Amino acid sequence: MTTILEKTAGLVAFVRTVETGSFQAASRMLGSSPSAVSKSVARLERRLGVRLIRRSTRQLGLTSEGTAYYERVAPLLKALDDAEDTVRVADKARGLLRVTAPVELGRTMIASWAQMFLAQHNEVKLELSVTDRHADLIREGYDVAVRMGELSDVGLLAQKIADLPVVLVASPTYIDRRGCPSSTEDLRNHDFVRHQMLGRPYPITLTDGSRVVPNGRLDTDDAGAIRQAALAGAGIAHLMQFAVQDDLSSGRLVRVLGQVSMPAIPVHVVHAFGRQAPVRARLFIDFLSKQMAVLTRPMRPDT
């Protein structure tokens, strides 16, 4: 009769082989030999009565049964790792940390901070997915998601880590050509590089709750493209302050209606661990909160 330990060994060998892409890489992770890992997976296949992995001289590939089996057992092993991690020393983290973040924040800031975090925690590996799509944390296996704006996630634990200031900016070329608006009403007579969401331009919200739907002939759903178009003089842009801070400091962009107050954009981190998040996730959230504090300082109206 196959013991629980033998079953577990086969499961671990199978999952690590899929994750690393080879028996050799899996063996390094497990502190074993490639032949031992291969034999462990083979025993698992014999016990299940199906082939899980296609073997060739060049690469390994999952069968349809292997894919279905991996999708069921990988989360179970991850849960075991996480359970062990929750009782570790508070400043000792290890393992793979999977994070998903919006493009504007992930590419501009989190990616540049990643090495600082990894240097502090040398047993952690970070996988950063940069996308404006709201990933399903549980189904897609992410530890932490960074969300900008109002939360729509249900059943996840959320922690607010920042309120990021937003600004209206334009290039000196555009200001020379069209002039600088002196009031919010003037905004209706100017061209904007518009942030498009779900096929519609995103409105500019003011602190008093009023909204201005900008005019413009260039729409995009990418904040990086909006910034580039604004630098080229295509129109006024409504962007996160941190994304254009260097451009404002250098004079490549100038602030528009600096005296008008606009509500900051809330930033949350969410996860599905409940109150027992693993150490690697807790430390990353704390790290991110400290780094975000620098970005929350609003500019002076005359800047």
C-alpha cells in the first residue's frame, strides 16, 4: 500500500517539475537528483494510471490529464507552504511571491523598488505581473494585488496604503499654441489626451464632486501613451503626479490649473489569505506602504 509520505513525495516532485520545466531544475529545488525526481513522478503516474508528463529529448510537456491534475494539486501544496510560512519568525520570509499591479504603478514604481525588497529578503523570489486587468487572485494564484481607484473585489482582505495625487499637465508647445486655461470651465474649450475606459472617456473629478468630461481627438487606455502624447503637444493630460514628476521638474510639462483641487486616487493591496497572510506577503505590503508614502505628497499650487 502506498503511504501518505510516498504520495506527498510524488505530488511535490510533479508540481516542482511543472513549475521549473525540467527534472534537473526540480531536483535542484528539492535537493535531490534528476533521476530520483523522474522516478517519483513515474510512480505517481503508475498509481494514478495516467500519463501526466510527456517526455522527449528536448522538453517536457503536460498531457491534458497532467494539466487538470496540476491545477488541482498545485494550490494545495501552495496552501501547505503558506501555512508553514504564517508561523515563521516575523522578519524571515522565503518562497515565491506573486504580485499583480496596474501598469502605471507597476512599471513606473514597483519594478524599480523590487531589488530593494529582494535585497532585504534574500530567500524570496518575486514574480510581478503588470496589467490593468483585475486578475482573479484565487484562480490565478497571486499572493497580492495592488488596486488603484475604488475597490470591486469581493471576499478579499484589503488594506489602503496610499492616496496618490493627480494633476493636469500639458507641454509648453501646447500652451504656446492654445493658451493656458484659467478656470475649470475653460477646460471644455481645450483638447485633451483622454483616458478611455470601456469605450468612454474617463471624466475629470474635482474635490467638490463636479465632473468635467474632456474634449479631445486622441483616446487611449494606456497612461504611458497619454504621457507621451502630452509631451508631444497633443493636449492636456490628467495623470498621476508621480508619473510626470520628472517631466514637471525638467520643464518638459507644465502644470495646468494648479490652484484647482482634485481628489487623490486611493491605492489598496488585497489578498485572499484572510488574517493569516504568509510572512512574505505581510513584509511586501509593509514595504510597499513605506515606499508609497513618498508618492503621496501633493505639489504646491504654484509648482
